[in-house]
Amino acid sequence: MTRLPGIGLRRRILFLLTCFFVFSVVLTGRLAYLQFVRGAELRERAFNIRTHEVPVEAKRGVIYDRNGRELAISVNVDSIFAVPAEVEDPPETARKLADVIGLDYEWVLERLTQNQSFVWVKRKVSDEVSKAVKLLQLPGIGFTQESRRVYPKGTLAAHVIGFAGIDSQGLDGVEYIYDRELRGSPGWIVIEYDALGREIPQALHRYIPPTDGYDLYLTIDEVVQSMVERELDRIVALHQPKKATIIVMDPHTGEILGLGVRPTYDPNNYADYPPSTWRNFAVSDTYHPGSTFKPITAIAAVEEGVVDWNSRFSCGGSLVVEDRTIWCHSTHGGLDLTGVIEKSCNVGFMNIGLRLGKERFYRYYRALGLDSLTGIDLPGEAEGFTIPQEQCRKVDLAVMSFGQTLAVTPIELIRAMAVIANGGYLVTPHVAKEFRDKEGRVVTVLDWPVGPQVISEDTAREVRRAMEAVVKTGTGRVAYMPGYRLAGKTGTAQKTVGGVVSADVHVASFCGFGPAEDPRIIVLVVVDEPKGSYYGGVVAAPAFGRLMRDLYRYYEIPLVYTDEEEPRPRDGDRDVPDEVTVPDTVGLPVGEALAALREAGVRAAVAGDVGGEVVVRQTPGPGAEVPPGTLVILEVGEGDLGAELVTVPSVKGRSVADAALRLEQAGLHIRVEGSGIAVAQAPAAGAAVPRGTTVTVTFEPPPGSSSDLSGRTGP
Amino acid sequence: MSRRAPDYAIIVCVATLLAIGLVMVFSSSSVRAYVDFGDSYYFLKRQLAWTILGLGAMYVMMRVDYWEVRRHARLLLFISLLACLVVLIPGVGREAGGARRWIGFGSLQFQPSELIKLTIVVYMAWALSRNPERIRDFVRGVLPYVLLMGLVFFLIVQQPDLGTAVAIGMTVMVMIFLAGARLGHLLGLLAAGVPLVLLLIWSEEYRRRRLLAFLDPFADPHGSGFHIIQSILAIGSGGLFGLGLGRSRQKFFYLPAEHTDFIFAILGEELGFIGGLFVISLFLLLAWRGFRTAMAAPDMFSSLLAAGVTTLIVMQALLNIGVVSGILPITGIPLPFVSFGGSSLVFTMAGVGMLLNVSRYCSES
């Protein structure tokens, strides 16, 4: 038998028990530390490892025009994703997916074998693709609904609306500017997965619903916008310009009713178009306003009292400023202020500008916001610029007075002209009106400040009257329509190419509004580098006229006739001659067409390709019942009249603009060489050439002049 | 010698742990059982069978004359060593999870390392009580047992099963200590042993990684640190009262070995601090009652046997919880009574049977 355990053994057992006890306390302390001190952190950490937050896109707000017509909507489309751990046969699955969706096999396989619990295969697929993939019933491949942006009107107002990307994030236009409001805030589905990427049964699912974006109502009117797009298309077809823009605005509020740009793109497939087509000429690019700037010089001078409407100006065809002779496009003789504006007389404006002086000129230039952002709610706005005031010499001032050397953005110019139209106020041009929620309740009405009054009502009204004369009898007469009381100003500017003023590259523009007494609409048409004809009065003014005609009808603006204009029966006045029927002139040579229209008692204006010889279209159309004296606009084009010969007129001794006009009327094109007064032409005067032939005219400054700036500005 | 009733406190303690074990095995394994075997109860059923077998073993070992067992101590150890050797033979020992630990026929498999845990305790109790004075002599009284321990340690590490080897080694050392070895000898052994263990760890790539992962688990959260991080995340998620029974999240394949070596992590997650503290307390209670039995045992052998079995069980429990809660490096070691695993359960309960057997011969007080 062994001995009884001794005292030593007992002591050592007690020691061991103590060790165990101490270690147990340590372990308990460790548990407490993990579970209490670090509990929340570890729980959160574990949760984050186990869960995936699948974002639920908020429904992006709809973009409407001012009358609630949809311009941008979001539709639900399927997105295809994969849970790699559940994909049973990655190569086979990848092959099938690549086939059906049209993706690269290697790429799909790589995605399917990624060590992630969730990967996108292809987002926002078409219904057909989605159905085809669903039919495959591939394990591990799932579908979720996302919304895709659709622009139901295609290119309409593309540069206002912009576009949104794959994550429904606004990238351009109001989609970009108002992205935050349109986007709403995304929701989340929190799904708990096991370590192999499977959903844990009865797991925690948290659904945080998304907050949908607000609907945006624009100031754009789809009807007006369509007219703008139509006119732009016509300009592109007739003149193939490098770019063009038309802006239609309410001059009192700054609300943009229509804004179009060429070249354009379809926001539904924006990525298929070169990014240069996304550029918004109307706000992002500057151009030379040319003569459309002249009314601004006029209002500054009138406002400052350096000239008044009785002031007389004398145009001898040129003016010597400092040591340079600056040419007018014609010799206008004696003119009053209205005449200077009406005839767009450079000499007159130079005199006005010089009388006004540098300080005051620049003050008005700035007050009218021509060197500052308008604050329009479209991305990428640029600022206009000119010679810095401190570097401005007298000759620069003279030239600026008729709109040369200045560069402005179209939106800046229309805002400055709106000051004249609205009686002196600098408005903020804008395209957004208000936000509404999904129930249609107005959430935010955007507040667009109307700036300070920068000129007096009287000055504005007087300049409007002079601008009305421009349309009635001056350089803008192609846009004249009796009763419309349109006012406006043409602009033709030569562009500088590589720092040198080019004779061949022009910007044609027209800015006008109506009715002159109380303008309701202001329109700016800018055509950059038109081919062929390049005068504002020829390239831009017809679009203005057509737009105004349609806008007057659309807004039911009453026509008011002056005494000189054809008497028009007042409402209820039944004994005055009735309306006349517009004859059909389509297909007729221009001359015959004009005669036929005159006979019928309507007036006619020719627009379009001046090289054309046959009427291809007339507005109003044949058979329309119109008041006598209504303007019928004839569009001419290349007709099939054979080689009709025309006689080349003599342009010798004429200014560039006059020569061009004369040749145009004869159905010929002009090629300008040099500047000043026409000294030679080829073919010679009296020659019989086919219609549309280009006549090269050589111009030379009259003897004695050291420099020549004429021809830079046309009517 | 008159026999008394066995120590009921030990029975209650063990029964409670067994109950917790069954519940936790089911709770922690049901997901894996369903996914791997299509039967949520797969592991529970097996654990239940082993528990019944274990209860039988406990009853037998409580009833037999443990002096008979003492007589066969050498034979039992010899058989165990043989089994530990045989299991290493490829084709005989069954492999699972990269370790060759099981031998047997068909579904009747057992781990020799679990057998030798118990038989070496019996052998040591026998050997150390045979000539109590010899323990004072290092060469004749200590070294042979250290060498024996080294052999067993070496054999088990070959499987490899470092956790079990460590538990056995420490138990043997504790028994040498309890038997009265000189402290100087023990400290000398310690001084020689620690570098040896470190060398052993460093010599094997996976052990080294585990040790480094223990020191800084977040250095490689998806690789070597994964295990310990998931375990700590599970425990930390529990808080005071836990997520509730069956509500563990980490058991969804995040935590490996969730129903075996790391079952305590799931327990901590589902039952919280309270649950963990309760389990630790049960083992501490077991330690107290087991050592009390040892101190009141009628003789040296009984005393060493009771103390050895108690040490073996409680040591494993503390090591296991230490590993799971991240204060000891990872070694695979089951939580006695609670972790899934038949051999461990049956032999541990056989050991408890012997402990209870001894408690019937204890003197009063």
C-alpha cells in the first residue's frame, strides 16, 4: 500500500488550484474586455464583414418643360449581377453570358471568379437581353432593377437638359446643375451573407428606402423649343455653319423659353457623339457681336446725354481716328441718331463712342454685364472680354463702338439686349423654374433676381424705336412683317483666324424682340462660320422673322399696324377687304414668284441659299388666307431650271457690303479680296454667267488712308 | 475501506457542462450540418451517442475497483503508446483536416491521443506513488517521466496535434510537481523546456504563422489572423447576455471549427459574458471539487489520480478558453464536455468516472 498523501501534496494542490483560479479570473477579465469594452466595436465589425449594403437608387426626378411635358424621364431597367460564390460553373456561365449580353468572355470569367460576394455583370440592359439571360437560369446570376435615363424628345433642348451617366448622376446641362435635387438620396438594402456569400436565412434585412428626387420644371417651352430646333435645322441645311445657336427669352424675367445649339447630340446615346457636340455654344463660347452691339453704344450715349435723338451725324464713308482711317460699309451722308442705328453706320457710331469717352463706355459695357457671368443655371458659362480699359486707345474705342474687337457669349448679349427690351433691368437668364415632389406639390420655386436698373425707361424705349426702324427699313428688313412691330439689329463680324482678321470667316447674328412698344419675347440668332452668304441680315434675320411669326401666334400677341402699313380690319369691322389667298410659288423662278405674290397683294421676302434660283418652299403655304400685305417668305434653292444665265452687275466703287448685296440680288456669290472700295471684279460687269457663279471682287482702300478696317462690320 | 456516495457536486458540474455541450454543439453546428450533410441534427445525434457512451464509461469507471486499473497502468500505457504509433502509419491512421489522428474500423473511430491523455495520468499516478521518495532524485525520480512525456509529446506532435501534446505535457509536469519534485529540478526543466518549445514552434511554418498571428492578428486578417479575428469578433458580439441561443452569426462559416475547438466563441456570442462566466465557473468548481477529492483521497495513488484527472480536464478548459479569447496562441484543443468530439468526451468522462470513484473513498472533511 502506498502512503497517505502528505502535507506537501496538499499544499501543492492548493497552489495549483490558486493558479487555476487566477487564470480563470484572467480569462473572465478578457471576456469582459472583449464583450464590454470592445463589444460595440467588434459587433459592428463583425456586422460589416457579414453584411453587404446593396444600394437602392432613388428614382431620379423627371424634367418637364414649363407646361409639364416630359423632357427627361427615368424608366426601370434590369441590371445583371453575379454572386461569384454561387456560380456553379464559371467558364460555362461566362460563355453563356458573354454570348447573350455581347461581352468579352475573358472579362466575364474574370468577374465571375472574383473573390467578392457581389459583382456587376452588366448594368441597365435592354428588356430583350434581360429576358434572354433570365431564360438561361444561371445559378449565381441575379437581377436588380435600376433606373435608366430616357430623353423622349431626343435631341430637343439637348444642351439645356444635358444628360446623366450610368449611375444616374447628372453630367451636363440641368441634369448636372440640379443633380442634387433630381437625384434624391439612395436607399440601402442591408443583406447579411454567410462566409460563402449565401444569404443567411432569417437574417437581418434592413431596408432604408430611397428618397426620390424632385421633379424639375423648366422655363423652356417645348413648343418654342421645337421652333428653335426647326430654325436651327434650317440654318444648318442652308448655311452649313461651324456652329449656331438660337436663344428665345422672356426679356422681363430672364426665363429662357427655348435654347438650341448646333451641332447637337442625342442625350440618350450621348457617348456615341463626340464631346465637342455637347458643348453649349450659347453659354460656353464667345463670339464677335459685330453690329448687334451698336444699340449698347447708343443707349450709353443717350443715357449719358452726349447725343440726343436730334443729333446729326455725317458719314463720308470713313473716319480718321488717331492715324488710322476706319471705313464705313457705305457712305451714308447726313443722318440723325435713328438713321445711324437704322443704317448701322460705323462712322456715326465711332463719333458717338468717341464723344462718350472711354470711362463711360466701359462703365456701360460692364453695367450691361458683357464681361461677367450671367449666372445662368447651365454648366460651363464663359465670360466675354475685350481690350482692358487701361490699354484702350482712342482707335480701339472707336472700333469697339460699332462692335468690333469685343467678344461676348450669346447669353451675355441677349441679356444686355433684354435691358433695352425690358426698360432697363439686368435680368438673370435661367432655365429652371421650380421643383415639385412626386405628388406634384411645389417644393421650391427658384428665385431669379432681376438686377438693378442700368438705363432709364425712356432711353430704352427710344432705342427700341430706332431698332424697330432697323427691321422696318434698315438692315434687318428681311424680318419685317406688318403689324408685328419687331425691333432688332443684325450683326456680321469677321473672325480672327490665327490672330489675323480673316475675310472669309464670319459670324452672322441677329438679335431682336417684339413688339417694340412692350417687348414680350427677345430672340438671339448666332451663326458661326456660315458657308456662302454670311450677312446677319441674310443668314440670321430670316430665322428671327420666322420665329417671331410663330411665337406671336403661339402667344397670341396682337398685331398693331402703323398708319403707313396696310390697313387691317379691326375686330368686328367687317366692311374692310377680306383676306387674300397666297398663290403657289413653289417651283417658280424667284422673279416670277415675287411678281405673283405682288399681284396677290402680299409682300415677299427671299431667304435661304442665295445661290438658289427656284422657290423650294413658301411660308405661309399656298392657299393660306392671310391679311393683305402679309409677308410671304420664299425659300430658294437649287432648282432644275437648267443653266439660266444672269448678267453680272458692276460693283465698282462700292463698299464690300453693298457689292455683296448687289451680287446677291443678281443671284451671284461674292469672293472678297482686300478691303475698302471695289476696284476690280471678275467676271467683268455685263458678262452672262450661270446663276450662282462666284464673282471675285478686289477692294482697295481709297488713296491716302494708311490703314483699313472697313468691311469688318457689315449691316 | 467503506465506500461513500460519490461527490455529487462533480456530477452536477459535469452534467451541466454536458448539457451545455449538447445545446451548443447543436446550435453551432446546425448550419454546417445542414449544408454539408443535409441534416441539421447530424452533429447533435453523434454527440448525443457519444454522450451516452461517455456516461456508460463514466459509470463503469466509477464502479470498478480502481485498484484494478492501477494494476494495469503499465499495460494501458503500453497499449496507448502502441496506438499512438500505429495511428501515424499511413493507411492505418485516418486523416482528416491535414492531421492523422484517428484509428478504428468503419464508423467506430477513436483518437489514441485522447486515450493516452487518460492512461498516462493513471500511469503517472501509479509510478509516482510507488516510491514517493524517489521523486527527490532527479535522474531516477524525475528524468524518466520527463523522457516518457517527451516521447508521448513527440508522437502526438507527429499527427500533428500540438494542443493535445501540450495538454498532456503540462499535466505530466503538474503531476511530477504534485508528487513532490524539488522546485529546483522543475525550474531547471522549465528553463530547458521553454527554448525547446519555441524551437519546435519556429521549426514549423504553420506554427510560426499561428504564433505571429496571435501576437498581431490584424496584420493578416484574411490569412493567418482570420481564425482568431473571427473568434474575437464572435465573442465581442455577445455583450452581457449574448445574441440569444441559436442566434449566432459567426457560425455561418465565418468561424472555422465552430462546433469543436472554437465552440466557446459561439457560446460567448450567443450567451454572452454571463454564459462564458458560467462555464468558467463550472470548470473552476470542478477544479475545486476534484482537488478536494485529491486532498481527501485515502492514499497517494488516489490523490495523484484525482489531481491528475482534474488537472487534465481543467487545464484543457483554460487553455481552450485562453486560445479562443485570444490570449494564448492557437493550438487545437477541445473544450472538455462541450466541444464536439467522441474520443475526447468518452475518455474525459471515463476520467471523471475514476475521479468520482476516488471521491467515494475520501475521508470526511
